[in-house]
Amino acid sequence: MRFSVLTIIGHAPNPLTGELGTAADRLAEVIETGTAAERLGFDAYAVGERHAGPFLSSSPTVLLGALAARTSRIRLLTGVTVLAILDPVRVAEDYATVDQLARGRLELVIGKGAEAGHFDLFGLDEGLQWEYQAEKYELLRRLWREEKVTWEGKFRPPLHEVTTVPRPYVAAPPVWHGSATSLHSTELAARHGDPLFSANAIQPRDAYARLISHYRERFAVYGHDPRNAYVGAGSGGLFIANTTQQAITRLKDYYEARVRQTYKPHLAGRTGYNTPFRTIEDAIENGPQLIGSPQQIIDKILGFHQAYRHDLQSLTVDGFGLSTTEQIEQLQRFAEEIAPVVRREAPTTLWQDRRT
């Protein structure tokens, strides 16, 4: 198993106190935890992209560029790049620049995003989201693999002999497809022989297992080697305590207040937008959250692995109101007490060879 740390840079008032830190401090926290993740031996650090809601992740390329300058080993991922609302030419340019700065350590995770509001913000029809995604990804692939690209599609002006610069550092960065609720992402990933990243964040485990199973079936149908059907999985937040009861005592009020704060009544009934795990006890027992003792978290990740056979586990430490110091302490405990066991019990060939 490989391990990645993810932030989508939430920036909402503390649901218990109403306090809200500055944007500058919140962004500095991302850089600090990213550099700590490298120091502690994590394999990747991912920055999300949101253009609606209480988040500061509208410009992930800027943050990944800063992290590229402060790290030397850790892979830099997105989580996700909302390709459906973006211009593939700009995406090719921006992320190739980050890939150059990182000397080949960049990988994209693309998806339509988990905030319905960003399509309106960019003047796009949400009903066409999957058509946007498929067409824009086809163009991005060509721009990173070819020079003098001539292309024509439905959603942007045609191109004639266009070569985007800079070129990627060595070769086109790997692209994962983020999958939360729909078979469209799994189908697109399978068609191109790309890896899949399951959100594993809000729905019950069986829902994600069905998406992953569909991906693997279609991956083989398209003629790709099943050994290359790599899968990543998210989680609903990490908090390690000596006992489960200590974790509940520390987080219960905050977790349940945050669930109430983030509930989206206008999206009630739409899969993937509101968590069904409304108490911390239910989240620990049935949800994707990694909360509890080290052994409890080990058992849960290995339970994910039994269902998903995944290669990459994503962790989030900035969703429970912890200070930067506490977040880094959580990452250290994970690196020392949990990661070695899971790596041994769930080996993978993912990232055995660096692109560079």
C-alpha cells in the first residue's frame, strides 16, 4: 500500500466556536503539512480544487508549485482537477509547468468535482458535465503527448498545429480518474487504461466497491493488462487516539456539528453530497472515517483493501479542527504505527519505478 495526504483546504468557521482563521494562515498550513508529509515518508501529497463553497482550493497549481519548490521526493497530486469546467490548453500549460518544477513528480486526478455550483459559476450546463469531461480529457491527452496538434470539438474553438509549452518534464504525467458516484468516470478510466481514484468519502462501502468492480471489468474489456488497473481510495478523515473512547470524547461534538453545518438541503437525495453517517459512532462503525486506535485504523484500511483491492490510501487530517501541530502529530503517528503494518499486509507494485 502507498499513502497520500489530501487537503481540499476547507475554510469554514469552526462549527462550535464560530472562529475562522485567515486565508493566509490556512494556505501556509497546507505548505507546512505537505513538507511534513515528505519528511515522514508519505508517498504523495494532494491538493483539491473547489470553486464553490467554503474552500481556498481554487488555484491548486499555485500551491503545488510552492510545494514543488520545498520538496524533492514526494509525488504531488491533485484531488481533483475539475477538468469539466477548465480549458484543456490551460490545464496542459499549468500542470506541465508544475511537472517541470517538480522534475516529474506530478500526477493528476481528474473529476467533475463535488460542488454543484461551479458549473453555474463558469457559465456551463451541468447537464453536459460528462460530455465536457470526456472531450476535454481527450484533448488534454493529445496536448501532452503530441506536438502541432490539430483538433476540433464541441466545447472550445478548434486548434491548428498547437504545441503547448512547457512540455511535461519527461513524459505525460499519469492521470487518475476520480470516481464518487457515477460509472462515467470508471468507464473513461478503463477506456484509456488509466488508474481510478475512488472517493470513498460519503457513501457506504458497497457503493464504491461496485464502481471499482465495474472499472476492473471494463479495463479488461478494453484490452488492458489487469495488473495495471491501479486503484486509490479516499477516507473521511484521520484521527488516531490511544482508544476509541478517547477519539469519541475528543471529536464527537465537533464532528456532529460539522455534519450539521455542511448539510446541503437543496441536494438532499442526490447521492454523494450529504453524509449518511451523522453521529461519530456511526462514522467509526460504518463510514469511511479513520478514527480510533492504531489497530482499529489498521483493521479498517485492510477492510477497505479486502473490498477494493486498492493500491493507494488517501488520508485527510485537516477536517477535524486540529491545529497544524496536531495534524503533523497525527501524520507522524500514522507513519510510525500504522503505515508499516498496512504496507506489509497489502503490498503493491504502484510507483515501483519513478517517471524520472
